[in-house]
Amino acid sequence: MDKAIKTAWWKKWHIWLIVGGPLMVVIASFYTLYLAIKTPDPAIDDYYRKGLEINKTLNAQRDNMAPAQQARNHAATGIAPGKED
């Protein structure tokens, strides 16, 4: 009978290959939690007013394109702008 060499489980390299991946994920998640607690997100202030200003800008751009759209439709249909009866 040959003698089995008994060594501790943490001294075997293949166990660290199996345990290493999940262990790194757990460590990374704790580091992410630390960062989330240490540096919270800044509050967004007055987002409603900024949204209204963006809508006004978009409406102004759309209104500026109205003559070009009328001319395009006139060229395609032959109907003069403002003469839709």
C-alpha cells in the first residue's frame, strides 16, 4: 500500500482555481458597495424646467422647418402652399 500524502486543502492549487473566480466577484461587489455608499449620486435639480426649455427649443426648430416642408410638398404635388381647398 502506498502512503497517501495528506496536505491541507488550501495548499492545493486546483482548489484556488475553482474558488478564485467567485471569491474575486464577492470582493469586487463589496468594493462596489463601498464606492456607492462613499460617493452617492448628486441630486438632479429643476429637471422639469429644463425639460420644458428643451421642448421649446425643439418646437422652434420644427416651426423653422415649416416653409421648407410646404415648398417640398408643393414641388411634389403641384399645389401651391396656402391654396388647399
